[in-house]
Amino acid sequence: ETIHSRCQRFDFRRISVEEIADRLRYIAEAEGFRIDRGAFTLMARHADGGLRDAITTLEQLASFTGGEVTVDDVEGLLGEVDSAQLFEVAALIARRDIAGCFRWIAATAETGTDLAELVHEFTAHVRDLFLIAAVGDGSGLIDRTAEELSMLEAQAVEFGGPDRLARLIALLGELSSEMRWSSDPRLSLEVALTRMARPQGEMTLEALAERVEAIEQGGSVAPVAAPSASGARGVSTGGAGEHASRRDACGDAAGATAPTDTSAQASANPSGVVRPSKIETNSPSPESSSADEVVVTEVPGPAGVLDRGAAKRNWQAVLVEIRKVKPTRAHIFSSVEVDVDADGKTLVLEFPSDQAFSMQMAEEPEMRELVKVSLSRVFSVAPAFRTQLGRGAVRPTEPPAPVPITSRATPEVTETVLVDD
């Protein structure tokens, strides 16, 4: 203790990119250097937390260029990739612009950029996007300037959620390993970017999940609007109300003609074979609904009881509404299973048993209000809902409808007895 009292202690830490860039900007202004704004960020990022290394790099570039340093000078000396390029290729992947990705690779390769370093920098860029999409606020987790952080938050919304970004990180990891031994790194990069932008060519679970998410966000699952003042219950797009009235009319007609003459059937069928009747189903005509538009409608049960199948189908539309309002919080409900409570009127949001924290976040007043509003936009009347961890007591499943069985009538056997008088 006596020795410690006579010693000075210095706790060193890494200096953030923003602090290094500000200090380099101060030195450049004091020395009269003219340096591009983006060059400070590249030099600060290359210093990797060391201010002395960043100042040394600034001195070398200033003496090499005569005091006028551009972004191209920094890239040529340090091999760093401009963040504008990373934002550009990420935007192309988010829009699924494959042609733009190929043009971007061609332009980048012509400048002599090290493709391996480019993949390394782009992996770090996607990692930052993933953190923002998963956490919502990456200010304490991402070492970027305030300007870059705001740009990252805006770009993370374009990807829709963390699941797609997690798949991109996995593909970039495979690309980094492949490029170490690849004889044509450009070809490997082109194939990887194509897989990132176009998951239709893959059959992995991650690619299939991304395709389903793209369908949900692209409008294939259309939410049902609130009922109009006229009190109509069926609300849809493309004339679904007209189909509902047709189904009602067909049902009334079928009910009116249901009784039949059994004696007439017996005379027309002398063989005694009983055949099941054909069940006719009414389906909407192809002219009334387009192939790329799915109508989400609520199928009410008896006396206001929720239909389990309709609730499960409409939940995907509810997720779309939640994602529109709070894209950074929609991941909370990504693993939720929906069921109907034992009373038949309450929607149960079942979280996996290992996601107790997600359920706690969903119970916050703000999130409950968001779910309530989203339910009101999808269902004609927003049902009550509750959350639970794991499977619980819910409505029993409906028994399956009886299947018609073809049976053969047993022929009657008669016997004649002769009696002697």
C-alpha cells in the first residue's frame, strides 16, 4: 500500500474514431492543410484506436501530397476502402439490384482496390448494420462518427430486420475463407453478392426465410382495412365482398334444395350400392383476383369466437403492420406462435421458453399499444390478447370432419319353408 501511494497509475483505452478524426481535423487546420472530410475518417479508422499512429499517417500524407490530401490519396497509401463505397454496395443489395452490383464490382476492380480488404471492410459494415437492427441503438456498441451512425440507422431500416443481415454476415464469412485460396477473387465476390441480393437461387433455410420475409414486406399478404360505416364485415381488395355474397347466395340455394326423394334414389339405383355425394366448392374466378395478391380476411366463429386458423394466418399481416411502425422492434415477435385462449375470445401470443426477455419487452405499455393498433388494422374488431412463455392451456383442436365411406348394402336373403298339410 505504501508503494502504491507513491506511484502514478494510468489506465489506457482505445480512442474512438470520432475523437481521432476531430483531433486530426484540429491539427490540419492549425498547420494549414487542406484535407477532404472523408479522409479524416479513413485515417482514424486505420489507426485502430491509436492517436499517435493517426498523426504519423497525417504527416506522411501531407508531405507526400504537399498539404492537399484527398480520399483517393488515403486509399492509395493505406489501402482503406471509402465508407461511401460500402454504403453504396449495401444499398444495392438491399434493393436486390444485381445488375448494379456487377457494375459496382467492375468499377471497384478497375481502381485496383484489394478485394480481400474490401470484403473485410464490408463485413464490418454489415456487422454494424446488424447491431443497429438487432439492438435499435448502436451508439455505445459501434465505433463510428455521429454522421456515419445516422446513415447506418437509416440503411438498417432498408433491410427490414436482423435476420437478413445475419445471413449476409454468414455469406461474407464464407467468402473471406474462399478468397484466401481462390484463383479468381473477383468471380468469388460476384457470386457472393448475387447470393446476397437474390436468395431465390438457394434452398437453404436462411434463404427461404428471407424469401418469405420479402413476400410479407412486398405486399403479398395484404392487411384487412377497418369496416366501413355501413357495417359490412367482409373487407378485402379485388372484390372479395362480392365473392362473400356469392358464397352466401350459393349456401342459401344449397340449403333450399337439400331434401331429396329417397324412393326415387332407390329406384334409380337398383344395385343397392350407396355412393357418396360430390361436394361442390365455390372458388373465386381468376378474373376477380390477381395472382400476386393475397386477401387476408377474418373468419369469425360462432357467437364472436375467434377462429384458430384465421388467427394464425392473419398474424403475419399483424407483423407487417408492426414492422411498418417499429421496424427496429419487430424482431421481438419474430418467434411468436399465435393461438386462441380457452375462452375462444382472447388471442394468446406464445413466446419460446428461452425468450423471457422478449416477452417482458412486449409487455411494455408502448409495445402493447402498438400490438393493439396493429390488430385493429388487420381484424375487423381487435381481439383481446395476452402473452405467455411457452405453450399453455388453449382451445382444443376441432375434430376432423367425417370422411364419406363407400359401403355396399347387404342383400336380403329369403327362405321358403314347405309345410305338409
